Amino acid sequence: KNEVEQSPQNLTAQEGEFITINCSYSVGISALHWLQQHPGGGIVSLFMLSSGKKKHGRLIATINIQEKHSSLHITASHPRDSAVYICASQKLVFGQGTRLTINP
Amino acid sequence: DGGITQSPKYLFRKEGQNVTLSCEQNLNHDAMYWYRQDPGQGLRLIYYSQIVNDFQKGDIAEGYSVSREKKESFPLTVTSAQKNPTAFYLCASKVQGAVDTQYFGPGTRLTVL
């Protein structure tokens, strides 16, 4: 079992839908990163959070350190949100990624 | 503009040849990292360097070598000993010691023919 697990591995939705991607980890961490990898391969850091919730535009990330769980939500999803979303612990252990496809 | 550059974006090599992937950053970050990404798998750490002239093996260092002669540069050599070198390689950097965001380069896709 990986230290950091994501679900689902693949997610396809229609434009406008509310999206949730989950990340759970088996070791204690103090912070978690959410990253976005575009089809060309480039990676952008979305959030680094250690507690509670952070919001940036249509993206919301939450974390519960005690339950070892984090979620990334996308509201009013758009085809340009199509990418691979990766969570990683602050010790740089990466989840396997969730491939999100938003259809128009 | 500050950032990380990797070159080239696509690289093709014949089996048995060594190849060196470039990673340069002008963010004044102490720590630099090399990751490998394979389809359906998470990023796996190859090597990392926390300071100039020092580097440590990651989880999958066999068949790879690195150097860190300058703060700005952390080249990765994929040697002929690496059994499955075809992959997407990502370089990253961050401020050493901080629980901070890593900055990633655009990646190099290496294909060994």
C-alpha cells in the first residue's frame, strides 16, 4: 500500500459539474500539497495546506490531519480543468494522480 | 522571470548510450530534486540535493547519476545501466528546510530506442 493514495484514478464529468478528488495517507504528516499536471507534462502547485480549508478561484482544498485525509474540489468545472491532479505529503511522497477529463 | 528550465523537452537516444538531462533554476533555491514519472504511477524520487556539492539517492537511484557543482544547476545522467530509461523526467527545487511549495520544471520526455 502506498503511503499516499488518491481516488478515483480516473474521473470524467460534464462541464459545470462539481468535482471531488480524494487523497488519504497512512503516515503522519504536517502538510499536504495539491499539484496540477497539464497534458504537456508541466506541473503547477495549487495548494499547500496544513489544516482547514484553502480556496483559490473555483478550487477548494480541505484537509483533516487527524483523519489523514484531504480533498480537492472544483466548482463549475470547465474543460480547461482537464489535467492530472496529484497530492503529495510534505515529505514529497506523491500519490499516483487522478486524471480528470471535463467534457463540454 | 524566475523559474526552472529543463532541456530538451523531447530526447531520443539509442539503447546503451548515456544521456544527460539539464535542469537550471534562478530562484536561488538550495534544494533540487529529480523525479521520474511513468504512466499510471506517481512521481518517484531519483536523486536530490540539499546544497551545492552534496546529493543523496532517492528511491530509484540505480542507473542514474547527478552532480551539483553550482547552486543553479543539477544535471541528471541516465546511464546505460538503467534498465527502463524511457520515461518523463521532472526537476524541481525549493527553499531548503521550509515546508514550502516545490517549483517544477516543464519536464523532459526521454525515449530510448
